[in-house]
Amino acid sequence: MTTDRTNGSLYTHIENRIATVEFGHPASNSFVSELLARLAKEFDKLGINDEVSVIVLKSEGERAFCAGASFDELVAVSNLEEGKQFFSGFANVINAMRKCPKPIIGRVQGKTVGGGVGLASACDYVHATEAAAIKLSEISIGIGPFVIAPAVERKMGKAALAELTLYPTEWKNAYWAKEQGLYAKVYDSISEMDKELEIHLQKLATYNPEALAEMKKVLWEGTEHWDDLLLERAEASGRLALSPNTKKALEKFKK
């Protein structure tokens, strides 16, 4: 089942020190601003929950993992402040994931685009299926993946970031993403992935939480300036969203 709520859905289930955070939206699990804000707050909350040792991030259904940000909201941006607010959504989520002291394990069952690639990049470890192809399409509509770029580059390197951004219409398959470091493991099916994921989560949940938190700090060393950097990138993206070239490119997405 997938949600039919226009503002999306977000559910968290905690069991045996494992917090499962599941998001959904009828438009291929894309993110409206309200849903992004809820997700950022959820990571903040779980980060200080002593009953949680590890977090798994997943999306609803068996098809797309995440179609990125809401095109309806992007098309509606009419001034710089609205643009900055719109692009700050993923900035706030990535920073919340970065600062959360618990390891975040991604479960990517299908295709992921734009901000969805940013979410996967901000996970500390990712399980994916063969269907989990990725694409960064932002340049093709006159903007760029500036907010998520630091997370993508940290995980995959600048060369992979360039390949994704400068060929924005091309899908890269899950095995390419694994070779670049985005995915840790790729499986033939969702059932196979979920079986291994459960084993992995159960093991992680038994480890010393203090050691996991210290390891998380090590993994994210050198990103302390991202609070400012990602919001600066959000403002730059907001300006581009108002440019005539971008407005013209977005015309085809208007309903």
C-alpha cells in the first residue's frame, strides 16, 4: 500500500532498538516541503532517543524510492524567499542526518532522482536492489543539485558527481552506483535485500551505542560547515529557479 495523502506520509516504528522511518507520497515518493520538515524533525528526535541504536530509512511501495522534490512546489516559486525555503527542505534533512548520532541505514528498492540521491548519499550505509538506478536531472531544467552535491561528492567523489550532473537525462544503474560508493550492497530482489537488511540491523542494534556514535563522528569529519554551506546553496538554487531559462524549462511541468 502507498499513501494517497497530498502532503505525504511519515511513519516511525521502534522495535528492539531499531527505528524504521518510512516516508511516502503518491507522486513516486517525492517530497513536499511539509514532509521534508517532518523528516528532519524525526531524525532530530530519534537522535536523542535512548531506546534507539540504529535507524533505517525506507520509502513506501515496491517501485520508486524517491522522485526528489515536488515539481508542483518548484513551479509555484515566485520570489527569492520562497525559492530559498523550497531548497532548504533537503538541506535541513541532510544536516539532520549528518548530525544524528545514530547510524542511518538506507533501504533503496527502486529508482531515485535528485533529492532522493541526496538522501541515499546522507545515509551511512545503503542496501539497494538492481532496480535502484539513479539520476540527477536538475541541470536539464535550469537549476542544479547544489544543495545535495556536498553529500553526493562526499560519498561518490567529484568525478561521479560530474558524470551524473553533466549527463542529466541518463540513468546510472545500481551496480554503477555501488562501484562509486553510494550503495554498499546490491541485491537481485526486494525480498533478498530485506532478509539481509534485517540481519544487518539486528547486529548493529546489539553494538555499543557510544561506539556507534563515535564512529558516526569519524564518518562525517570535515562537514561541520554544512549548516551554513547547504543553506547558501539553497539560496543560490532559489535564485536560479527564478531565472527566465528555468521558468521556461518548467513550463512543461505545469498542470
